Amino acid sequence: MKVCAGRSHSGQGVNVIIDRVVKWLLPRENRFFVYLDNISKSVSEASDIFAEFRAAKGPEDFKKIAESLRRKEHDTDELAHLLYEELDKTFVTPIDREDLHALTSALDDVIDLMESSAGQIVLYKLPRLTEPMKELIRVGQESAKEICKCIPLLQDLGKSDEIQVHVIRVNSLENEGDKIYRKALEQLFDTTIDPIELVREKEILDALEASIDATEDVMDLIRSVVVKNG
């Protein structure tokens, strides 16, 4: 869910405390990195919640995980809202304001797509996850962890080589996800007779693959920031 004018109450207390500490301790131009770091950590935590689907036993577990992920998504919206508010009030930013906005939005997209995938698993009443689905979730989690490691490095763009390691790693994971996705589709169309089951599994595979693509979009933006400011 994209951030809009209204605020969710979920997690608001913690996020208000973060906002006050940041404003008290740091110069305005450095606050953006703290907000981005907290958003990336939230993405990583969301991926851990999402990964619980791999061990879940069935629909009741799926519902609980999806609800937890929905709450985390709302909390992340709050963090993004704080950054957008600060961006509106700041004339000089450490990197281009367009890049800060795009990066925040891209991080938000990662959680949005994880939450959307979880919602589809519940909506389609999937009795179990297939092995390819579990593997796609694993790839998405590993990609989210790379993002969380990479975002703090933006405070020192002299660490471009270290940043590039994480960019390449996510690119490799995205390629792995593509292979899992294509193989799963091939198997699905080869073996599934029931058209409803085919559509149901394909929709979920599509959603999971899109959530992995979103992590690569974040890294593409990071790579662009490094090039522009290097």
C-alpha cells in the first residue's frame, strides 16, 4: 500500500519515537540515511515473516502470516511517510531528492508485493505451497537481506565496490528466481489438468516472481545513485 495523506495507527508509537530521536540527534541532511536504513530493516523483517510460509502447515497458518505481514507493511508505510515529510521540508539533500523519493518508493514496493503475494495465497485458499513457491520465497528473503546490508553503505559512496558486491548478489538471486519461476510454469502446464488449479498456482507464482523483481529494482536505483554521485 502506497503512503498517502492519512496515517495508519499500526506501529505509529515506535515510528514517532524514531522520528524524534533522529531530529534531535542528527543534522537534517543525515536524517534521510537513518530513515532509509530503518525502512530497509523493515523490508528485511518483512521477508522473515514472509519466509514463515515455507514451514506453514496450511490455510490457518497462512492467514496468521498474512496478517502479520500486513501489519509490518503498515509500519513501513509510516517510516516512509516520515521520510517524505522530511523531504518536503529540506532544501539541500545528501543525494538528489528524486532519488530519495524513488528509492523509498521502491523499498515500499518490495513489501507491498510480498504482502500482495501473501494475500493471494490466502485468497485462493491454497492448501499448501509447492516447492517452487517455497524456493521463490527463499530467494526473495535472501535478496531482502542484501538490500538491508547495502542501504547503510549509501552514507559513504566511496564504498562503491562494496555496494557493487550486493548489487551483483541481488542480480544473481533474481536470475535464480527467474529459472525457478520458468521451470515451475513449464511443469505446471505439463502436468496440471484442472484449469482452476492452473490459474490459481500461476497467479501465485507470478506474484512471488514480481516480489523478487522488485528487489532488483531497488538495487538498480542504488547503482544509479552511486554512478551519479561517484
